[in-house]
Amino acid sequence: MSIPERNPNISTCFHVHLVSDSTGETLVGMMKASTAQFRNATALEHLHTLVRSDGQMERTLQAIENKPGVVLYTLVDPEKRKSLETFCSARHIPCVSILDTTLAMMGRYLGVTTTAEVGAQRTLDDAYYNRIAALDFAMAHDDGQQMDGLVDAEIVLLGVSRTSKTPTSIYLANRGYKTGNIPLVPVGEQGIVLPPIVDKLKDPLVIGLVASPDRIVEIRENRLKGLSATGRSGYTDQDMVRNELRDAKRLFSRRGFPVIDVSRRSIEETAAQIMNLYKVHRPEQAARKHR
């Protein structure tokens, strides 16, 4: 099928349907990685998960017809695959199975065929339960909660307000890392003071998160608008935010904490750098996690 060329300088919004007989996590990761390469294109994501019955497939096909665009899928059942491919082909909708090429290559190399088991990658093994435990830990130790329990963490994130501590903690937890985070809040003329618990954190890797003042102010202003809040001018004052970040950076430097600037990084990119730092600073623990 020929797809018309577009002017790369024109911003484009397009629909992407992600069809999976499992959770769709693989598709979401692939879609984000792919669309990130097209700066002027914005993907409007439609996630169709656990598509295993004829009724679920019919609803999915109807949604695709209502908002045609690009279809990415991971389906094991041959009939479901054929139904989706035939439907898309008849309507000239691009449709791609993102795992076929990889599975075919691995099959040739190993000399075996795939199991054709729906959701096989979701086997409830030790890694799965470790992720669940890590997610529970992240939620219980988010934003300075239950700080005494942080001695059992693997990673602790420090940062001023709106440096993406919570979403980064959750992402790391989903990768199996027990992560907590502590907000750094100025205390009068003392500036930023670390909670005493930080001095007791010997095993966890403590990492400081920073961002540009402009970026922090922008996020805080949007946050206040979303809450319809007023009267907190200091929270979004450029000079005060700059002072917060300066104090945080000095504190991280004095303590020798690794620092990551999250200004131009996605959550996934920040988490990837943190995991790399964990491998460097905690090599034995990191090796155990990936056995």
C-alpha cells in the first residue's frame, strides 16, 4: 500500500490503535519509542487490551473504523489476527504485528516454534511478584510518607516540588526497584534541610533530581491552574524557585549524591539513567536483580 508523503514541517495528529490479547504494555512502549522519532507528529493513542473474544474483536474493529489511522498489534490467535488484518486491508489501514519479525528470527536461531500462548510473557514468576512488592513499596513511601521505612528501599529520589519524583518512582517500581522519594521543601531562612532519615540510608542509592527554573515554574503554574488554586505566589516565583534549585544542587554536591536533570527527559529516560546509575553504584545488587 502506498502512503502519501507529508510535509515534515507541518504538525500532524494521527490515530494509533494498539490491539493486544494481553496488557498491551509492549505495544505502548513500541508506539512511544517510534512516534518520538517524528517531532511534528502527535499520536492519539487508542489501547484495546485483552482482546480475546469475538465480541471484543468486533468492538475493536468498530473503534478502528470510527477513527482510522495506524494499527499495531500483538495477537496470538490466528483467527483474530486474520480478522484484524482482513478488516484493515479492506479499508487501506496500515496494520503491523510488531513481534512477528523478532519471533521469526529467534525461532530460526533456536530451531523451535513459539508457544502460541496468550499472555505468555505475563507468567506469574518471582519477577512478577517482585514488581508487585516494589509497587506497594513505592505507593507507601511516596512524597515523604513513612520515611523510616526507606532504609529498606533500593533507590531513594530527592528533589524540589515538580521534579517528577512520583512518576519516576512508580516507573522504577514497575521495573522491580523498591523506590521511595522525599520532597525537598525550604524551611524559612535555613533553606532546604534534609530529613534526618537520609543520614541512615546506607544501602539505598540516593539520587537527586533537578530541572531548569523555567521548567519548574511552568509545571507548578499548570499544577495550580488545575487545582484552581491562588495565593501561592512564592511557589511559582522565578527567583524563589531558582534559590530552591541552587540549594538542592549544593546539598547534593556536599553529600556526593548522583544528580539527574529531568528538564528535557521523559520519565522513561530518567528511569533508564537511574537504573544505569544503580548498576554502577550497586553492581552486586543489580546483578542479582537480573539473574
